[in-house]
Amino acid sequence: MFSREEAKKVREEFWINFGKNYPRKWVLYDTKIKEVQLKFNFDSNVAQVSLDVSSGDEVIRAYYYEKMCMLKNILLTEYLPDAIFEEHYDLPEGKVISRIYTELKGVNIYRKTDWPKVQEFFNEQMQLLESFFLEYKDIIDS
């Protein structure tokens, strides 16, 4: 088990290492749609690449989630066949968002032998998710 400070250091080391191995500028929070973000998540159980709709206003969140559902078939057939759609996704801090994601189970950020596999997963999956998002951004934001 790691102390809080040791755990923080390992997480920072992972992200620095990922940035060195895959040096590029990701869209992530710069979607130009306030309520929509692309994210990487990695903890002691799973790694995820996601598109999050995180408005505190449930009507706005539902609006953008419905837009994503309209594009679901395209996302699944042309980009991410394993994408999971969850209209009500509970974050650890108790906030509810809508999330479309792919995941790699059985990996642990504190197990450095998992890092290469997770970094490759992140790179491949986020490139596909970004390509989809950029291609259909105008529809999502209309």
C-alpha cells in the first residue's frame, strides 16, 4: 500500500512517462463545448478513455447525451466498437455525469508493468475518440 504522497508521485510519474512516450496535444478539455470533455482515467482497477458530459443542469446533460445516442451507431461501427454508453455515471466524488467510454480492465496504475499496455490503449482509443468527436462536433454542438 502506498501513502497518499507516494501514490500521488506514482500517478504523476505515469502521466509524465505517457507524455514522453506519446508526445502530442490532445483535445481533452479544449472541445469548445463547455459541457463536453474527452478524458483519460486510470486507477487501481481500470483504464478508461471517455467522452464526458458533465453539466450540473440535468436538461443540458440529457440534451448532449441524446446527441451522442443519435451518433451511437456511427461511433460503434466506424470508431470504437466496444464503447459503453452510460447516461447516469456516478463519479467517486458523488457527481453524476453522462459518459461514453472504452475501458481496459485488470490494470493498475501502481503496477508499472501495466504502463506500456495502458499507454498504448490510451493512445489508440483517444485517437479514435478524437477523430469521431472532431468529425461530428458540429452535430453534437448544434
